Amino acid sequence: MVDLFLGKVLVKNNKDRDELDTEREIVLRLQNRILMLFFGSGECEKCQEFAPTLKDFYKKLTDEFYVERSAQLVLLYISLDSSEEQQEKFLKELPKRCLFLAYEDAYRQELSVMFEVQDLPRVVVLRPDCSVLTADAVEEICKLGPDCYRNWQEGAELIDRNFMMNEEFEEGKMRSMTDPIRRVKYKVEDKKKKKKKKDGVSVEEEDEDGDEDGNYGGGGWG
């Protein structure tokens, strides 16, 4: 994915319009991340309707109010607006954390041709290696919301075990990311204990062995 934008200038959708214009900045921002290319236009009624949904989607995946750590996700707006004024106006409807290409950058049109964009809005999801993960994720985003990211994460084979929605930290749901592993592990161990008990080995003996070896209880995983 990084190669796709080396030598280009990516602009942050913030007040200062900070630019990422060096190879180091581009690499740090895009490497090992899933990239969403949002092709749209402020003149497109469907794009205007989709913008609030996209903004909420991206916010819930990258804002620390909703997640423990921001998802490995980048949103890049590829403007197909007919004027710079129209582009600037539409950018106000998009997340402040997203990036965009300047209106005068002809690469916008090249990307449109490269990904065969005909209808708007269109969200092309790319793996870190630049291969297409989803050709058009608009409907998926509207239907599944942030759950899309989990599917993309698996499809892109990203390892991000720290990503977790805050609601999963609520009491009584899951103590940690390894909780499901513990549950399965203990079920297997319980079966072993029962089997050994039938064979004349007491549960207490098994517990003592477990504590001594450090194999049970998952102390290092807590």
C-alpha cells in the first residue's frame, strides 16, 4: 500500500491541513494498515447521505473514546468533486483524522481509473500489500458498522490483539483477550482430571503438578 503513495502528498483533514510529504511520513502512516479509499463528491446526493455513516464508522474504530487502541485503519478521501470549493465543503463532513489528496493532484483521477470507479459513493478496501480486500464496502459498512473491521482484519491477516471495542470490557463479558483461550484450556484440563481420577489419580495430585510446572492458571497471561 505504501508504494501506491510514495512520492505523493497526503493531506490531513485538520485545521492546519498538515501534509505528509516525505517517504518516512508516508511509511509511518500507512505501513501495516488497512486502507479505505473513499471515492466521493459533495455534489453526489448518495455521498452526502453516506458521509455521516462513514464518519461514525471511522470514529468508532479510531477514537479512543470507543476503543482501547485505534484500529490499524486509514481513511483516504479521493475527491471527484468538480471544484476545490466543493471538495473543501465536503471535507467538513468527513472525519478530522482522515487524509485526502489535494484538488490539484491529478493522481485522484488516476486512482479512479485504476480501481474502475463508476458509481459513487465507493469505498475500496486495500490490504497492506495493496491488493484489494473489498472492491466496494459501502453496503457492508451500512449493514455491519464497525464489525466490518474484524472481517477485514482477518482477510488482511493483520495481527492486532489489542484492538477491542470498549463494550467488551464491561463487567461480566470478558476479562481479557485470552479469556476464551482459558475457558477452552480449562475444559480440556477438567476432562483430563476426571479421566485420571477414574484411573486412580486424585484431582489434588493433578493440581499440585500443575502449580509446580506453572502450566495451569495462566499466570503470565493475566
